[in-house]
Amino acid sequence: MDAQGRGRADDIDPADQWVLNPETGEYELRLGPSAPQSAVPGPRAAVPAGTAPARGRRAAPATPGRESPGRRTSGRGTSGRGTPDRETSSPETPGRDVPGRGAPGRQVPPPRRRRGAPEEPLPGRRGRRPVKKTSKARKALLWTGGTMAFVLVAAAGGAYLYIEHLNGNIQSVADDGASTGGFQKDKAINILVIGTDKRTGSGNEGYGDAGSVGHADTTILLHVSKDRTNATALSIPRDLIVDVPDCPTQQADGSQKIIPGTAGVRFNTSLGQDGRTPSCTVRTVTELTGVTPDNFMVADFNAVKTLTTAVGGVDVCLAKDIKDPDSHLDLKKGTQHISGETALAFVRTRHAVGLGGDLSRITLQQQFLSALMRKLKSNDTLTSPSKMIKLAEAGTKALTVDSNLDSINKLKDLGLELGKLNTKNLTFTTVPVIDNPAEKVKATVVVNPSSAPQVFSMIRKDVSFTEVKAQKKKEAAAVAARLKGTKAPASQVRVRIMNGGAVAGSAQETLNWLQLDEGVEKSENAGNAPEELARTTLEYAPDQADQARRLADIMGLSGSAMKPGKSVTNSQGLPAMTLTLGKDFEGAGVSLTTPTKAPEGIRKSTADKVECAE
């Protein structure tokens, strides 16, 4: 730098080139002391740093089964009077109009400065450098995923300062109606990330199966809690035996084709086999876990190499020397710094670790992803726009996403949601499995029936695999106390049953079960609830607490499902409780108790811990 601290033109910090436009209230890129301000470059007008646009030109700114009372007949429930079940759907919430700048002739007041934003510069003076906060840029790059799609959320989301031209890097494919339609900011998030074994690009001839169409070699279901305090990354073994359902698939010419499903096949055949697209893998995961992903991402071998190179490599720990001629990995015991080809060899090796199978490789991949996220979190250069661009370029070029996540703005929004997490509350685990009992030579695995259902239930019901400090112990104790006390006999329980989001016919099914099997004879089907609920609830008056405890015991309701309130009048004019079956209802007689911790014996780790591969 010179004596006045200005520095040479080619040493300008990119952050210095962003100044506040008082007309829009947004930061814009100023590429030189005399150049006009310009908006973030779009996909056709990317301006390299340090190159001023033509004087006087401005870049275009970026554009911002329910039921009525009765029994089910021919697939629809009917009331005792023959009234068919009422089917309802929730209307879409209309978007809000964006206010304009005012009618002609009206004086438009200057835009108010947003809280925490720097003051606008005085005329003729260069604006102050924007404060480099970590609440967005750094947090947005905190998260990574898949081996390698898992990391691309953070890479793409973190570089949102510049980014319109990166849209051209992103490839997307149709989700074919297999997902929920896209993540929402006020709900839990489920992202399916898939790493394929397809050989694309130069230097990948030694990896994967020759001529592979790209199977689901590595698959992780990332669940992020609604309150963003915790997350679970569930690895799905490629050799897990599953049923692949029929897959409606959009063809290259825009037509639709249903690819027939197959039963009792390896999970990895849910992609690539018989022309299956990622939406088939999404449907298979839903069939397996009961969780419908909001979005999916796919990446191949190149993603591992380019992303690790972009971040400058990661540190991994080995408990022993590893030399695997199949993956080309040759590393000594202890901490090793890996990137590029070596990183790819690390996540692909299996014969030299553990029992030498796919489950051992999954453990290695989870350790690698934890190391990568720790590197991103500790790397202070991620607040530098130039470093973020390098990472975002690598990430978006290696990424294929579903059609609901096909722009950098959407990836940015997702990245900011994921950035709210703390790595110590991200748990890596694997679908609990056992050896396939049908095989003499063990080559595949099947779901462990004693522990896998609990793991799937925890994800569906948004239960953390780690102990989150934000949970209030006093509140939890008060909720649990609702289950303690005397219980009325089943014959004295008086309840109205409503369908608040369960499948059509659920209220009648529950009524039959309660009356015929459980002795709750003073019960009745009250039809549809006025609104849908995510979870089943039981509302009761204080003098009905003993009845509520009995019904909770019969149905397996947790204390949080019990809602002290008021009674309602049933069809006989007598006070009754109200049981509303929510979307979590899985059938009459199926317990609704939400598990509070992971089952014993499953292996899990958190992203903040350093573990050594064995």
C-alpha cells in the first residue's frame, strides 16, 4: 500500500467496491472511483472484478382425505345417514403485492435506512465499507451435504452477494411430483442428497463402474428441525434391499412415462436403472422412511474434487495406515490434509477400513463431511467475496437440483436456513440394518425391524438426536405431569373423534377400534375438524383429566398431545372431550407416543467432533 493507504488498483478488496445506493436502499457494485454504480451482474452481464462497465450504462438489477361421520365404503367414508365423506384441500396462500414507488405527482419520501445498515455516503465521497457480518455470509456457508451434493447447499448459498450469473451453471431436472414442492421457511426441511457413481469429466476413468448410468451410490436424507436448532443426516446404504415404487417420469421430449417399480432390489437401483431419474429415488425414500423430501440434489465424482480444492482441503484423522489399491488411497496414520483426487479416494475407500463393506465406507464419508463443515466454519476467508465466488463457482457447476430449487436465489434462501444451525447439534447416523437373512453369502442388508422404525419416526416427528439446550426442562416436566394421576375406566370415557389431517376414514376406523376393542363405548365420529393439524391432539376440560389420561394410555398419546381446555357437547347433549387425528396418525391401535431419544445401539456422531477412521 502507498503512504495514504489506498493501495494499487489490483489490490482493491472486493468488499470495498460495494456501496449503498440511497435510492434503493441496497448495496451495489462500484468497480472504480469514477465508474457508475451498477447492480449485481446478471447471467448475461457478468463483470469481472476490476473491470468497469461502459460509462453511462447500468446493469439491470436482479428481479427480486378428510371425512364426514360414518363408515368407509368403496374407498370413501360415509356417515350413518349415508352422507359421503367430505374431501377438502387447503387453498394456496396468495402472495403479497409489492408496493410501488407512489402515484405520479406524489413526493416519494427517501427510503428509510434498515436497522443495522451503514449510513449512506456523503455526496462525492466513497461509501464506507459494509460491515462484514458473519450472520449471513458465514452461516450460509456453514452447511454441507451428500458426498458431495451435501456440501453444495452451503457453497451455492454462501456466495449470494454477486450471483445472478451463477444461475447458468445450475442444471435442474423435473421432480415429477415426488417431492413436497419445495422447502418452506416456517417448517422442518428435508433434503435428499445423492452422490452417483457415474463417470463424467476427465480423470474419473478409474472410479465407479464402467458404463454406469449413474446409480445412487451415496444417499443422505438431511432433516433440519422446524426451529433450526438441530438436524439429522441419515445415510441410506446402497446395498439395502427395498421396494422401488412405480415412477412417473418426464422424458426428454416433455412426455410422461411410468417406469414400473420392482420389489426386493438394492436401493442404488432407484436411480439410473431402467431409465429412473432422481425423482424415483425420492419416491423410494418416501416409501422406506415415511418422509417426503422437499427437494433433492445430485452430484458425481467431480464434485468431491472441485469442492475440496475450492476450500483448500480438509483435515481427516486416521487410526491406522490405509492403503487401498481399489480406491487409490494411500495415507499414513494420524491427521492428514486431503483435497482433490485424494479426497475422492478417501470417500470411496471401503476395503481397507472397518469390515470392508459399504457400511464402513459410510462411516468414512460421514467423518469427511464433518471435517469439511468444520473447515468451512473456521475459515475466516469465507467472508471475502472473492473466496466465496470461487467456492460458489465450483459448487454450482457440480450440482444438479430439482426443478423447485433451480436458481441461485432459492439456493441462497436454503443456505441461510441451514446456516442457522450449530454443528454440534447435527447428528450423522445410518439406517439401522441387519444382514439379509435370505443370503448364504452376505452381500446385502435389510432394515432392522427393532430399531429402524423408531429412527424414521423421530425424523418424521421432528425429534432431535442430540440434546438441545434450548429445550426447557420445566416446560417438559409440566407436560409430562399431564399423564400422571388417576385414570377413569374406559367405559366412562366420553369423546368426539374428528379427522384433522389423517387419511379419509381414520375417524371411523378409530371409533370402531375404541368401541369394539378398547371398551370406549361413549365415543362418536364427529367428522372433519375445522382445520388440519400436524399432530394428533386431545382437548379436555379440567374435570375430564382422568378420562383424558385413560384415553392417552389407550392411544399412546404423549403429554404434549394433551391440551387442557374446555369440553364440547356431544350428540346426546353431554360434555365430551375432542380427539383430533392429525397428519401423524398412522392407524387405529398404532401408538402416537413420540420417541424422545435414538434407539440403543445405533451408531451416531456429531459434526463438531473429530473422529479417527479405523
